[in-house]
Amino acid sequence: MARSLVRTSSVFRSIGPLALRWAQLIHPSPNSSFIRTMVALPWPFSSQPRDFSFPNSSWGPEMMELYERYNSQCEVETEGGRTKRGPWRRLPSYNRSLKFATGGVYLSKIIQSKARLFTRNCKVQGAAFEYVIFINKEQQKCVCALQAGHLLEGPPGHVHGGAIATMIDSVTGTHATYLTGPVMTANLNINYRSPIPLGSTVLLESSLSKKEGRKISVSCKVTSSDGSKIYTEATGLFLSVSVSHLLGV
């Protein structure tokens, strides 16, 4: 019994920082970036988790151009030569988050160390989802630069519709969570207007449509990197949920 108490106490002490991060997810502060699937939960896996939102060698010129376009607006220079926070924020992205089980299981068995975020589960750079998300709180907008790798093929030479839907859900859900706190997807309505060539770079733009009680409605469009061609349009409905709902308790 004594050993069990010591082990339980040790786990609770270790999970302290995690509880703080969940608190920031529930009540996001102006400086908080703990949002939905982008929640940074490196403990207990690594002291230096990889942030997938930074450029890597697989990014092409269009991907880098979009990254620089928005990243350059994350900090602006004042007249005095100092820098201050700009209108846009780059959101960090990791490949792991903690999964929780129901039924009063011991904490040591709640953590599923093999779990990976679906859009970040490929070790080969450039092979699947290469993306970075930026958010603008004042304009209540969210954008995502996406480079679709060869493992996302559906029709020959083009991106699978499910991969497109995955990114629309990820971007609009991230946007809704940033605006209101934890959410769950209630509905996605997607119109595929034109196939996306495999390996190309596209821009996803999410805008707030309406907030009503627990309901958050957003719209999203997927365009070419220069905005000249619309590939996909979508609307999403999300419901605010409590952390206890997310944990299944």
C-alpha cells in the first residue's frame, strides 16, 4: 500500500505542469497558444519536442513564401527601432498529445505513449501533411499554408478528398477553439470545386461566421497560394465543450 501511495503521489507531482496547460486551454489567455490539436504537451515524452510549424528542407518556394508572408507580421518594428507583437501569430505544432480513458484507470495507464496526432504522424519530411497555421485575433481569422505530400494521393496525381477534409477540420477547429476554448466538431459541409495537384501548396483561410451560445460557425476556403483559384469551400459548426467531456468523465 505504501509503495502504491508513493507511486501515485509521484505521478500527481509530475502531472502538475500538465494540469496547468489544461487550465490554459480552458481559459486561454492573450499569451496562450494551447489550442485544440495544437496543444503543446511534451511531458513526459521529451524535454525538447519538435515544433513541426517551422520550415524544413522539404518546403518548396511557394510554401516558404506563404510562411514568410505571415511570419513577418508576427512581429513589427516600432518607430524607436524596437519590436512588438504584430497582428498575426504562428501556432506551434507537435505530434503528441495525451489521451485519456474512462473508468477510473490508474494515471500510469491513462497515458498512451504510442499515440500521435494524425496530421503529424509521418516521420518523412514532405511525404504527407506539411503545414503551418497563423491566427489573427483582431480580424478573427485563421490561415494555414499546406504543402500536400505524395502519401496524400487520391485520384492519380491529386490530393485525396479525405486529406483535404482533415486539414479543413483541423484549421477551422483550431480557429474555433482559439475563439471560445475547447470544441468538438458537430458538422462539416464541404464543396470540392477543383482537384488539388499532388505536391502543390495551397492556402486555407478560416473566418468566423457566427457565435451563438455553445455554437460556433466558421467558413473556410482552400485556394492556390496566390489566391487566384478556389479549390474547396466549406462551412463548419463546432460546439463548446468542458474539459471533463474531453476527458470522458
